Amino acid sequence: MLFGFSFVSYMERVNISVAAELMMPSLSLSRGEIAAIFNSFLIGYAIFQVPAGWLGDRFGARRVLGISAILWGVITVLSGFMPGALSRTVGVTLATLWVLRFLLGTTEATTYPVAARAVHLWISSSRRGFGSSLMLMGSSVASAITAPLVSWTMLRYGWRVAFYLTSTFAFVIALLWLRFAPTPPTVEQPATAAPPRTERWLNTNVVLLSISYISEGYLLFTFVSWLYMYLVEVRGFSLIQGGMVTSLPWVAAIIATPLGGLVSDYLTVRFGRIAAARILIMTGYSCSGLLLLAAAQAHSRSIAVLGLCISLGSLYLAESSFWTTANLIAGDHAGVAGGFMNTIGLLGGVASNALVPLLVERYGWIAAFGSGTFMGLFCALVWWFLGKRLALPNTV
């Protein structure tokens, strides 16, 4: 069921990336204004990562995730109804969407820190890599389904109906979770009345891990926010074709995510959890960054799409290794430490949403995708040092 939360949370966050193609002319919004709306989600999402992780540690996954999903559904309905309803002026429409996406970000902040805490409690240590990967795979499945679903719906019924349709998934997962969520094998111990003191979980290892995760945010949101527009505007796909082709890299991610978890668990048995994470992250992020640039330079549409598929698949091959490492470092404070890591990582997403359209306007898409190459290699470099540090005695 944690897969379901990952699925729904991503559906609600990426629906606007596809709907934006019709929202911009309908609401008279520019690409820069849409980028600001994209970033409002990330700002709310980043600010509330640590508080969300603490809420999961304090009140447990069942209550926190259930209430969160209900709020996702309500906000998504309002995202379809309110823009242009209060006023048709661009300023009011922009402010309305900015606030709604910010609120969606604050409520979705619970997803991965709280789910990671649940994996830590419910799954044995030898299977946490695969368990985390199954949870994270929900985001890939949602991204693969959402693009064609939203593109078809908005062309047939309008972009507002696309928001109403995707909101139903949030209400369904909330009801299923509150009704059938399992009880953890050990009783979750309530945290104190205040968030835990930072010295109990915030250390050099967590900081370095979080810095490396900035690359995840940058590369991921290059795909989440800009892939559909790139395929339609640069590669010449129609709106319907763009939705279908946009789903292909996410299909690759669906395959790569559980594969990465299985490989992580296998390498852990042979070399240890840290060595496994180091191998997967350095390999995955180097390949992801380099193939993103190769895709942008490809003359053939088919080769470009293939490169994008392998690039995103390589990114997701390593995804569960970040979360298993955070759990290993933080122990009982996995929720709040995971929230901190995700907060810092989201700075990369904010940077991607701000820099990619600027780079496209001034230098073109090759330069924009080349910035992702730099971030992938930066992550590999950080892990070259972090992996060695974590392998030393008394550093975990």
C-alpha cells in the first residue's frame, strides 16, 4: 500500500506538467509563470519535509498518510476549479495556482519520510533495499500513466476535468489506507512533545548524503517538469503522442526501480550496505547525466527517446540506495533524517525549474540538459568521498 501512496502523490504533482500545455493559453500564463507555479510546489514540499518526518515519528504512518491523502484530493479538485473562477486577471490566477500548489507541496511532504519510516519498522534489514524500491516504484508508474491519461482527458474534456479525474485517486488511497493499513510488528514509540534535538540525527554523514541528493532533485525535475514540453516543442510530437512518449522513460524507471533494490540487497550481502549504495549511486548518476546530454544532441527522435529512457532508468536504479543509507545512518530517527535529506534534495528541483527555462531561452535545450550532466557527475563525486567515509569504523 505504500506503493499506492507513492503512486498517488506523484500523479497529483505531475498532472500540471502535462496540463500546462493547455493551461498556458487558456489562462494567459507564460512559461516563466508556469515555472513559478511548478516551484511553489517544491517550496512547500521542501519546507515541510522535516516537520512531516517528525509527524510520522510522532503519530505513526497510518494517521499521517491517511489524512495527507485526503488533503491531496481536496487541493487537486480546487486546482481544477479555482483558476480563473475568482478573477480572469493573470495576477490573481497566478497567485491562486501558486498558493494551491504550495499547499499541495506541504501536504505531500509526508509521503517519503513517513513511508521510509514505515519500511524501517515493517521490513527486515536484509530486504529493505527491495522494499524501499517497491515503494519508490509507485512514482514511476504514476508518471508513466499520468502523461497519457491527462493529455487524453484534457483534449477530450478540458484541462480542468483532468484535475478532477486525478483527484479521485487520492480519495481512494486514503480510504483504503485508513481501512486496511497494517499494524507494525513493533509498537511505534511516540516521540517527545517537540521535534528531536538535531544533534541526535543531524551529523556530517547526513549532511553529505543530503548534498549528494541535490542532484536527484535536479535531474528528476528536469524530467517531471520539462520532458513533455521538450518532446512536443522540440521533437515535434503531437499533444497525444507527447503524452504517450513521455510515459516511456517512466516505464524504464518502473523496471529499474525494483531491479535497483534487488541489486542493492545482493551487493549488500557481498560487500555491505554502504558499498552497495556507493556502487549503484556512482554508476547510476554518471550514466543518467551523460545520457541526458547525449539524448539532447541526438539527431534521431528514436535515439533521443531511447537515451532519455536509459537516463531516467539509471537515475531510479540508484534511488532506493539513498533511503536505505539514510535509515542506516539515522536509525530510530529515519523519518526526520529522511525528511531533511529530501528537503536539501528538493533544492535541486527548485534550481531545475528555475534554470532549465532560462538556459533554454538563452542557449537552447542542449545547454539545459547539459546542466543535468554536471549534476549527475557531481553526485558521483560526492559519493566517491562519502562512501569512503561511511566505510570507516565509527562513522555510521
